[in-house]
Amino acid sequence: MVFHVHYDKAFDRGNPRIGWAYVLTINDLAQVLPDAVQGSTGELLQAWSENWEDLPASKDSLDPIMRALDAARDQTLVLLHSLE
């Protein structure tokens, strides 16, 4: 849903319940990873929980979710690169 709104400007696509499932799964899986990843996925969960109800109508709700998603992805990539 977030990518549909952010990149495609498709405000009628996606489902917030599916978004919840993804965010919760990401946060659960991160529990076995280093603290930096856990922290960023926790921030993603927080951003989603505070803003999902206003999607897709509000860009103000989209931006914090996108920032948290990017940060979680960045931390995950740092971890993966460190495994080389």
C-alpha cells in the first residue's frame, strides 16, 4: 500500500491489514538480529501504528512510514554487507 501511494500515486490500491501483517512480521524476524536492526524495525512498527489509519489520504502519514521503512532497509543492508 505504501509503495502504491508513494510511487504510483495509486490511492485506491493496497490494504492496511496486509500492511500490518508485513510490519509485524518484519519486526518479529528482526528479534534475532543485532540491536541496530531491531531498533529500526521497532521504529517502523511505531511509525506504522501511528500513521496507518490516515493512509492513503495524508502525505503527512506516508512520510514517516517511508522514512522508517528506508531506515530499516538500510540497517538490514548494513548487516548483510557485514556478513561478507
